Amino acid sequence: MTYDAPVITGGPRGTFAWGVIHERNPAIAAEVRDALPYGPDVRRRLDALAEEITEGVMTPPAAGAHERRAWLEWGGDWFGRPWADAPFLGAESYFFHRLLDAAGYFGPGPWRGVDPFAGRKAAELSGDALDVVARLDDLPAADRDTAVLRAALWGNRADLAFRTAAGHRPGAAGLLADDGARVWSLLDARPGGTVHVVADNAAGELAADLALIDHLLATGRAAEVVLHLKPRPYYVSDATPADVPPLLRRLPSRLWSALTSGRVRLTAHPFFCTPLGFAAMPADLRAQFAAATLTILKGDLNHRRLVGDRYWPAPTPFTELTAYFPSPVASLRVLKSDVAVGLSGPVPADPSWRTSGSHAVIQVNAAR
């Protein structure tokens, strides 16, 4: 059966996507402008970007801009039209690319390669974001499988762009689909292989991901884990290789040893900073996933890339939409956008259940 649904855009006023484009992203541009002692040129560029989003049309990358040729190919149909007319996934991705460009990240000046979100990531690490992860080692062995998986899942609430409410702790409340037992049964049936984990956010969420990786190795479910990170800053708090070392100093030393011995490998493919879904992943990345016992995708963005950023009816089968993926795949995702699939039961009465960050899913397609 072929499934289809309208592509999400920011066009309809009052929708979640409209709010992100017209309110949240301009606010992020303003915060970046004030996050570091940028000079007048950078500040003007960031202000101009915020104004373009809300009042102008999407302009193509300037001559000589970083990845200009690729963006002209990816977004050729969007340019010259309001930002809200573009596919939401593409508009978000292009906004963060333009944000880095305006901040001088790609340029030859003093801000080249400087993460404009580093201060916010560091602030999260100085709070209580690691409390749950620190307590995982103290749990009885019988409880640890569920605990580490749910810590990695609910760690996705710690998204600095999303600004969720404080005080949430991992648990079953809010889980609309829970294939957690299938994750472990799949790995128990094929122990000692290679598991790929595609990270989302840095700081507390990345700490929970590393705790999950440590558990996979310690229990023999995996002999090797490949951790996929963003090659550069993206979506405010997204995890990059530079975000790993500060965490290792606060986590069990065996993780450091796992990295130095090669049992954990870090990789940062350029694909993860594109507006493309996993169905369009390049051949080299597809080959990596094809060799995996299981690929675990973290977060809302990876889920949207996996199933397609569309207004799917909630009962649309997750397994059907992910049948193309080259390995068994698990999605651990807190709902923070309008995409929702694979939900066979009644949905919450709260009209904001798709976007409030109060609900989550663990969904698995084990067929391969």
C-alpha cells in the first residue's frame, strides 16, 4: 500500500510550523546576536535574517557562500517566495545554515568555527541535567534496560531550541507507543554486533545517549557502537564531536576506554546538516547503516527525516513508512512537531499533544 499526506509548511497562520518560522527562529537569531561579542557587521546580518524570515522572501545563498551549489539544488524552488511556503523541514534547515553564515562561522574572520550555541550547552551541563544519568549505575540490573532506554528517550526534552518545562523525569507517563521490549529482544537475538546511534541534542541528552551506549557494551548486546553526530552546530543544541569530551569527564571512565579502544566510534557525516530525509541518504551512509544490527535514531528531527515531514494520520503504520531503511531501526522521540505515526489507540485529548513535548514514542521496525 502507498501512503501519502500533505507536506508540512509554515503557511497556515497559527500552526506550529508557522510559529517556529515567525516567532521562534527570529528569537533564536536575536539570542545568537547577543550571545557573543559580535561586531556591527555580524549583528546587522543576524538582524537582517530575522527580518527576512518574518517580512521578506527566502533569498538564495550569496555568491561564494558555503555550500551554495548544494543549497541552490536543494532549495531552488523555495527562493523568491515567503519562508512559510517552503517545506518546514527545509525552511528550518536553511535558517540554521544562514544563521551560522551570518555569525561568521564559515568565514575567514575571527568567528570562523566558533559555535554560537556553546555557552548554552555549557550552561545546561552546569545544572542538574546529568542527575538521571548519574543514578543509572545504582539501579538493580533487572531495571537497568528500561531505565537507560527511557533516560535516552526523555533526555530529548532537553532541547535548548524547544524550551520545554523543567522538572520532567524519565517514566512511562506520556508514552504513546512503547516498543522498548522489542529493542532489547532484537539485540538479545543478535548479540555482539554493531549498533549505530544517531544523536540529537548535546549536554544532558548526549550524556543519556552515552549511558545507553555504555549499557549496550557492558551487557554484550553490542561489540561496537557507532555514534553519529552533527559535523557542525545545528538546531541550537545539536550534538557535535566537540560536545563529547566535556561529558566524558563526568561519566564512567570505561566510556573513555571504549573510545580509545575503538569499541565506540564517532562519526559526523555531512548528510546530517542537510534538509534531506533518510530516504535520500547518500550511498556511503546507507552502507554504514546496512551493516548495523540496529540503528537507533534519537529525537524529533531524525524521526521526521525517517518517516517524512508530513501531516500523517496518526494510525499510519510506522513499519510501512520505514520499510526502505537498510537496517532494523528504532526511533526514540519526544513529540515536538506535527508528525505522528504508528499510533493505533486513542490520541490524547490535549490539542497540543503533537507539539508540546509532553508525549513520546519508542517505535521499532525490526524487519530485515
